[in-house]
Amino acid sequence: MRPARAGDPPMSSPVVVVVVLLLFLTPAAVVVAWRPWPQTVLNTTITSGKDGGVAMGLGASKKYEGSSEFVHLRYHMGPVLTANITVHPIWYGDWTRAQKHILRAFLHSISPPDPAAVSTPSVAAWWRTVQLYTDQTGDNVSRTVILGAEKNDRRYSHGKSLTRLSIQSVIRAAVTARTRPLPVNPRGGLYLLLTSADVAVQDFCGQVCGFHYFTFPSIVGYTLPYAWVGNSAAKCPGICAYPFAVPEYIPGARSAGRPPNGDVGVDGMVSVVAHELAEMASNPLVNAWYAGGDPSFPTEIADLCEGIYGTGGGGAYTGQLLVDGRSGAAYNVNGVGGRKFLVQWIWNPNLNYCSGPNALDQ
């Protein structure tokens, strides 16, 4: 969805925080936008041990809370990313090596060099739902997603408080830098601006946890798909890192416990990054796959599955999750190097409901 501009009405972003009281006062949730924390209790989980065995407790099973007849996801004839996709992270602010390793591992896990070496359910299997989306020639979103050149902006070149438009200026600085500029790749390049926990961003926590759009040639010099995602650990983990943290003002709420990689903020970012990558691949110029008649306020393929991480998810329930038998961490997909992640499901255009590789009926 596009960044807000002066005079614009309030915008529904890909990662939108809504009034939480509505969530608990209504009997069933209505999917209107991505909410990173629509649940308060993780009910039933699946425990996995070192030997791969599972012990399951089954609750009500439903793929999507609401009939698919109300979802009018349409193709609007724009491009999808059919060429090999290269993600270029821009690390803005203060990032530790460990934090970078978590996010890099997730990106490497989308197209791992040896898929057989990754346990199931996998990040690569999650991406296969994104691959189902096609352009007007019938070509699918690329199965190949690689980690490209990266840029560090440790000195906060545009300050510690960014607006939606100054984010584009940070990207411009990265692609025009005198030393090691990021390559300009309008066809398959995705530019991922990641802000550290001490950076404030316009509408962060109050309305958004991340968003995607494309750069303006008047600012950057090129039209490039990009996304921004922020580390919420210091500002609003209960909003943007749910279910690993919960809002303090929700009585009785409990989190999923230990995050799979030991970092609440960054583990929370993984799902938001996944959300934005899926939507950039299927709607890079905001004229391809989305629901609704207004491209300024599209509901995209990840928006439709807000807060759903497993079978039965929806409303006030994440769905059935895996729990690591050794660490006790909740997750739903495996990655390279034994990493585990929790990422939301994606709308499946063939099945007409949200799906993910950890579904119990796969």
C-alpha cells in the first residue's frame, strides 16, 4: 500500500493496528486489515520433540474465520515478480550480528540451497502459496528468492525519526552511495528497510508495524518496490511482536512464551517481513492482486490472513502451533541451519482460504 501524503485521508496499511476493544466485544472477527495481535490466548498447540514426533490437542478446525464468498480477491492486470527475486536489506541504526543473522536466515530459508536439509514444515513450503499468483501471461511469482547486497546505515543518516517519505530518501542514499551502492534492479529487486529499536517512524506502533509500496522517481530516481519494517522491542512489542508479547492493557492476555530465536523484537519482525515480501511479490506496483476497488486502500494476500498462523486460526486464536520440545518456543515453520520461525499464513487463490505448510490436513 502506498505511503501517506499530505492531504490524504487516513490510510489502511498492510500492517495496521486496530482498536482492540472491538476484537473482544464482537463474537467473530471480520477481516479488514492486518492486525499483528488479534489473539489473547494460545489455546491448543502441538509439541514437537527432537525425534520429530508430535502430540496434538485438537480444537475447532477452521481455515478462515468468515466465508470465502465474502473475499473478492481479484487480479488487476499489473505485474507480479516472475523474475528471480533479490532482497536488498538496508540496516538502519544499531543492529547486532545476532539480530542480522536471524533475519538473514529467514530470507535464506525461502529458497534454501538444499531444501531436503530443512525439516518440514518449511519456510520454502510457505512461499509456495505465494508462487500460486500469476501475471496476465500465466507466469507465476518466482520460486527463487535470494539475499542480495546489503547496506548499513549505522550513523542514522536521516536521523532517528523517519517519515514515510524520508524512508524513500534513505533508499535513495543506499542506491546512490559513493561506496558500495546497492544495485538498481527494477525487475526483480526488493529493497527492505529495517529500522532498529531506537528509531521512530511515522505511524509506527500507532497505526503500522510495516508497509510496502514503490519508490517515486522524483525522490529516488527509479521506481523500485520496497518495504519498511521496524523493530518494536523498545516501543510496542505487544502490538508489533505479538504473540511473543502482549499489550499491557489487555487483562488476562498471555504470550506465546519464548520466541524461537530468543529475540522478541526481531522474531516479531520476521512475520511482518514475510507479510510484506508476499505482498510485494504479488502486488509490487499496487496494480496486481488485491481485494477492494480502490488501489489506494488494497487488501492484499497477507492482509486476508491476519493473525492466522495455524489450523483453526482466526478471531481470538492464532491456530495450532508447533512448540519446540527443547526450548519451549512456539513456531510454525523451519528454516536453514535449524532455525525456526513463526509466520502468518497467506491467502491461497486455488483453495479460497488461508493456508500454510503447518496445516493439519496437508
